[in-house]
Amino acid sequence: MSEKAELAAVRAYFGVPWPQLNEGLSYHDIVRPTDAGLTLIEFYFRKYKNSAPLQGWLQRIQNKQITIDNKVVILPDTELRAGAELVYRRLPWREPDAPYLLEVLFEDDYLIVVNKPSGLQVLPGGLYQQRTVLTQLQWHACKLTTTPSGCQKTHPVPVHRLGRGTSGILLCAKTKLCKSRLAAYFAEGTSVVEDKCTNSECNTMRKICKIYRALVSGVMDMDEVVIKQPIGTIKYPGVAKGLYVASPSGKPALSSVRVLERDSESNCTLVQVEIQSGRPHQIRIHLSFIGYPLIGDPLYVSGGQPKCFHPELLDESFEKDGGYQRPENPVPGDCGYNLHAHQIGLIHPITNELIKITAPLPAILQTREEREANQPNSS
């Protein structure tokens, strides 16, 4: 991608410290005709038995956490009718620690681009329902609004994801049109890979280009390598939708890797990775697939497969909110490695300008030359 304009990072930050507890969650259901006649406890235990044991659901009902058509119901044998609206309100909880400050790298009327810190989840999921980039964007929009009625109806939303342990550039759209066009950019990039075009053809057809830095285990002998290993899912304890891994039957994925610096003494290699598709955990899987997993990656090992994991047997005890207790050693986390979305080049979805945005590199992902250049001059 040729470059017509390069935008310097704006050293501005926003973010609000997280409250001790989140606001809890509400889960809504409409009783289908096929479920009419079931009792309240039968409905929830059948549909959400992975959420809590039978005694846990009984506790939630008796704790007044479930309503039928806006009325609290505490009798588990209450018979349900078709069309009734059920709401289960999960109690507030303390989410795991996460950073909250976001650096603004670029902003105009249509886009805000932030530098996401490692350890912060992009969108709600699992234990992280409030401590996310999306929440900080919503709070920031509310703070800036000037309307008397409170928060503006629209607020910036992320248009792609970065793993919780991945830092760097995250694109967020301020308008629906901007969001839809950026989503089309990412979809076009992935479809080009699925059409099995050559590496050079992919480069000329894309409207967005993402470059990452990563620190891998082992000293890579090749200077450049293109990885075309498909990525699919397998069943894995604790991951409802399955875990993404290298799989011959998976979807096409393409990563171009270039060695920046080798360190034989520490047995590691600093690499630059340009991805031409956006599969979940693509860089972690691809680098581990060729035998160079990210240093500190708690999950993926050589071959692009997960480490052996033996879940602890769960008993029938349950948490304060009635849910199953979590095992002491759950599925390995999504942090501990060094992966940074360093640069992005794209055609602005509204103005059609070609822009380049750079997120400052953590020291560990800089070359020796870059570290020396960043040191203050001694005089």
C-alpha cells in the first residue's frame, strides 16, 4: 500500500477507573409455544444447565432474581405460558483486574483510533462484562455530550478485535456508515485470502493493512515466511464455542512474517507480522504452527495446538449467585505474551484519504537500534 499521508500520534488519553462491582447482567427469554407448560425451574435448568446446577437455579428463583412479565416469582413450580417474558438478573460481581486508560492515536468526526493496553478486553464476554474498551468508549461519549437528556444515542464502537493480551491499534467507528465501510474492508481482505490469490495480489486489492510486532521463542532460521495454515475450532473444556487452532479443515488464513532481530543468547526472535485475514488468535496460532510460539503464550504450543489441559472435577457446590464454582486452574488465560498491533494503513472510509497510524512500541518489542534511538541524549 503506497502512502500519501502519515499521521503522528496524538498524546491524549481518556479512561475512568473501574468501580469495585459491575452492574450485573439481565438475561431475557420469551417462552416459545414448545416450552409452554414447563415449570420455571424446568425451563431454566433445561436451557441453562451449564450455567448452574439444579440447586443453584432454585437459589436464584428464591433469591428473587427471576421475573415473569415484570413480576418477581419465587415458586419454582410456576407453570409457564407461551409468550411470557422471563428475565434472570445476575448479581453484580467484581471483575478481574484490568487497565482502563486508552491513548488516542487519531480522531476525526468519523473515527477514533486508540492504543489498547495489554490486559484489557475489547468487547464484553465471560467474566469481563464491564471492564472493556467498549465501556470506556461509552463513558467517554457520555462525558463529552452536551445534550440535556444525557448520553448521546450513538457512541464509538470497535470494528475489529484484539486479544485481551494483545496491545496496540484498535479502530473504532463513530457513525454507522463508517462502521459498515470498515467492516467491509475487513471482510474484503478475508475474502481475498479465501479466493487463494497470491501474496502480491492480496496486497494490491486490500484497503486496509495491519502490521504487528511479536517476540517468539527460538531463533528463526528463515528471514521471511508466508504462513497459509487454515484455522478452525476444536472442543475444549471451558470454551463453549470451541477453541481456535491450526486445522486442515478450518478457514483460510494468511500471515507474512519477517525477522527483525535474532537473539541466540536468549533464544528468541523479534518478528514483524502482516496479516491478510482476521481469524481469531491468527498470529499466535500461525507462529506456533511453524514452531515458534510467542514467548509467554499460556495456551498455544508448536503445531498451533493448545497445551494439554486436564480440568478439575467440579462438585455440586455453587457460587453466591447460584452458578457453578470455577475450577482453580481454568482454561489458560489470554495474557502473558508480547504481541502488539504496531501500524495500520487504510483508505479512510469517508474521506478516501490514505492514512497511516502507528502505536508506540513497548521496549521489549523494539530492535536494539530503535531502543538506542529512543534513549535521551547524554551530554
